[in-house]
Amino acid sequence: MFEIPWNVIAMQFFFGIALGCIFVLLSSGMSIIFGLLDVVNFAHGTFAMLGAYAVFVVVSLTGNFFIGLVSAVIIVGIIGMFVEFILLKPLYGKDPLLPLLLTFGLSVAIPDLIKIIFGLIGKPVNYPEALSGIIALGPVIIPGYRLFIILFTLVAIISLWLFLKKSDLGMIIRASTRDSLMVQTLGINVSRIWTIGFAIGVGLAALAGAIAAPMMSATPDMGVDMTMTAFVVTVVGGLGSLGGAIVGGLLIGLVVAFTAFIAGEYSSVSMYFCMALILLLRPRGLFGEQGRE
Amino acid sequence: MVDNSTNTIQQLHAPPKPLVVYGAIFVLLFLPLVISTPLATEILIWAIFGMGFNLLLGYTGVLSFGHAAYFGLGAYSAGLAFRYLDAHLFVGIVAGILAPMILACFIGALAIRKRGVYFAMISLAFAQMLYFLALSPLKEITRGEDGLTHIPAMALFSFSLGKPLPLYYFVLVITAIMLYSTWRILQSPFGKLLQAFRENEERAKACGYNTTLVKFFSLVISAFYAGLAGALNTVYLGYVPLTTLFWLTSGTMVMMTILGGKGTFLGPLVGVGVFLFLQNTISLITPRWELFVGSIFVAIILLFPGGIMGTVEEKIAAYRMRRASK
């Protein structure tokens, strides 16, 4: 076995963390939606795909990537509000599988709509100029954009955490996650909280899609893979747990990055093996509450 | 009046009359006269797949979003046996049935205890695992993206199945057997248990039944149907496309079953027929048929969650109720 220099390993580690950060954004949105509405959002990756296209449209209009990021979240968040309000609300209180099936229908229909509007071929999104360079930390060479992903995710997750922990709305969301009936009894319109929660969840998905867009360009069919990744991270981290989404996302990012480095052809399979392993050893996921699964 | 209404509810959930089973088989005898024979064959194959899926989703209430794993594994097992081992028709089909059943045992043991949505996610993830395995690490034997080609044409007792019409009637015989078996399963104590769980799992548990075990068996039986359909698909196409393992294959099955009416006896047959007919018709007009099919599916979930046969059965029950109360 030949020696792999440690700085190459450090670089792979770094790539894995950057990839994991995208997964963290994706799955924390899924986790919020599941915790609050008890809905497994099959169209989660589809919303991420919409985020990538939103960033493409806004960047080609304004030329500014950061305006693109913010507007992607807002645009997709508003679309999410409409979806929840018109399509999902009528299904609450019925068979719990119906919302899953409905969002599945969306994940089949929406990519085709995007193909009609934007064509079959993916749309490239340029790296923002300030971040396109390379940063050298001693012998470890890091693309600037990946470092940006990590720092940006850190800021986003900390603000999300502060929002949920400290703000009034955040506290209402957490309370509704635990016991929506009680919150309703206290005179709060829970139905509106659900709409907001869904918008936040798909907004996070859009952020993941938008931030990934310069690396993989926006394609109509990118959504399914992202949904699948979010599922795997959720199973690994534990259903409905924000901490699980963070740790699970980073773990899966590292696993994918290192298998891609060591045995390229197994890179897509590796996360599913990881999931099977977790199911065997710790069925409720790393951070899952007992009994929720 | 009270007696009458309970009667109607019992009728609604009662297994279909024998006439329905024989009538359906009789109608299928003449299907190639109405639509093209290959399309008719495809409908039968997917109907077998659908019957098994309906047993799990419609009658047991377990949603598997990864049934492509069983269908595709059945297709590949049969295809590999035909291509590399020169296996006899029936040997290949048996291989195509056994492999998915073993897989179902494995997935069931790992995940069938989970609650509904969780099981749906896990089954989908396992199906993706198989898809990516066949795509790249195992491409030496599965031929990756090209699919498994060069499968010899099959013959049954020196009777070639290479022609569309003999193949159709061969598949029809198997469909008839499976239709009849499904009917018998639903009437058996086991079938009654499945439906009891779907209606109220807690109560069934309280009655002392091991719900996990019954759900497990329901999954394995369902894999039997899916594997059989997959193997027949290999015989029908003469090759195994990688898409047999793709998530959209699972999704298509879900859409067909919901469209036809989950938990109704003829639902899968009707759903498969209508879906494939729609798909064939719409794709003549536009390549973007998924937009239409997806939207129709969303509308059905919102407006007619019972699907075609479910809505029809409801209407019949309501009509009977009105007549009885007069």
C-alpha cells in the first residue's frame, strides 16, 4: 500500500466537509418540515433544483451571486408557501402517506416544467469572482469557493439555531413541533405557523441548491439525487432532529468524498451502505428520539 | 336500516365475487384485438407487479417506495441466468422470483418495524443502492448503463415465445394464475389479517396478532409478484434496461396503483391499463408526458384518493344504500 501524503488527505477531508455542508442545509430543511408538519417532503430536492435555477436567473439578470442566493431563498420560499397552502393543507388529518405521495407527484411534474421553460441542458452558474481563487494553508490547497460554502453554512445554521431558540416565532415553531394542539389552544394560528415552517424548510433546500449550483450547474433532474441524499442523511441522523441533520450531513459528505477519492465507482453507493450500517447498529439514527421512527 | 348499512360496508370490503375474477380473465383474452399486442403484454406484466404492490400498499397499508429493487432484481436475475448460464425459461423465472424474495427478507428484517413514512424512505434508499451498484461497481456483469443485452429468445416446449401473440398468451396464463391466487390470498385468514392491520393496527396488535411478522410476509409475497413481473419483462423485452432499477419505476408503480384504486381488487389492472395507455398517447404528442402524468396524479391525490375503482365502488355502495333505505 502506497503512502498518501497527509496534505492530500486533509484536502479530501476539506472537500468532504464542504459537500457535507450542502447536505446539512438540505436535510435541516427536511427535518424542520418533518418535525413541524409530519410531512416527508419528497419534492425537497425539487425545491433545491428550483433554488439552483432561481440563482441562475437572478445572476444572469443582476450579475451578483449574493443577490442571487438571497432571492433564491425568497422565491422558493414563496412557492413553498403556495404549495403548502393550496396542495398540502387539504390533506392534513387524513392518511399520513398522502402528503408524501402528493409531493412525489410534484417531483415528477416540476422537472418537466423546468425542461419546457429552460430546455433539457443544464444551466451553468459562474463562481462569484471574489471566491474563484485558491487559498493555500501551508501545503494544503483549498478552492476559495468551498471555504465560502463552509463559512456560509456555519453562519446560516447558527442564525437558524438562534432564530429557533431566541425569537418569538422560533419558539412558537418549536412549541408547535412538540404539541401543535396545545399551541392552538393558546390562541396561536398554528395553520399559519405550518405554512411559515414549510417555507423555511424549502427555503433551506433552495439555499442548498443555489450554493451548489456553481459546482454542478443547474439541471432539471438534479432534484431526485438531492431528495435521496436528504433521505439518507435523515435516516442516519435521526428523523426530525436538527442536530442529527448536521452531524449526519457532515458524516455523509465525508463518506462520499473519501470513497470518491479511494474507489471512485463506489462513490454513489457508499452513502446507502452507510445508511444500511446505521440501520443495523442504531435503528433510530444517531440523534433520533426513541419511538419516533 | 342499521342492518342494511352494515351490510353495505361489509359488501364494500368483501372480496370480489368469483364472476369478477373470471370476467377479468375473459376480457383480457381479447385485449390484443383492441390495442397492439406488445402494449397488451406490457399491461399484463405491470399488472402482475401491481397486484403484488397493491397487496402491500392497498391491503396491508405499507408504502414501499423502492419496489423497483424487486422488479429490477427479478429482471436482472432472470436475464443473467438466461445470458450466462443458458438457463431454461422456467429456471430463469424461478431465479427472478427467488432473488427478490431474499432481498425482501433482508430489507424487511431491517426496516419493516418502522412507521409508514420512514419505511417508504428506507425502501427507496435501498432501491437506489441497487441501481448504483448495477450502474457502476458491477458493470462487468450487468453492463452498466447499456443494460443487459444478448439475451437469447425464449421457447416453451419448442414453442417460440419470440412472436408477440404466443408471448401474450403465455403471460396471460401466468396473469390469470396470479389473479386467482391474489383472490384466494385475500379470502384466506392471512388476507383478512392484512386488512385488519390496515384498518387498525393497534387493535389487531391488542388482539394478540404479531403485526410485524404479517407485514414482513406481505412484503415478501409482494416481492414474489414483483420478481415474477421483472423476469417476464426480461423475456418480453429480450434485454434488461438499467431503468428497471430506477426510482421512477417504483414511482410509476405507486402512481398506477393509486390511479387504479389502492385496496381494490381490480385497481392495479385498471390503473396499469389507464396509465400505460395515457403514457403512450401523451408521448405521441409531447415528450414531456411526466408533467401531465405528475399533475394528474396530484389531482387524484387531492380529489379522488380512492382512485378509479375506489370511487366506482363508493358510488355503487352509495347507490345500494339509497335503494336499501327506500
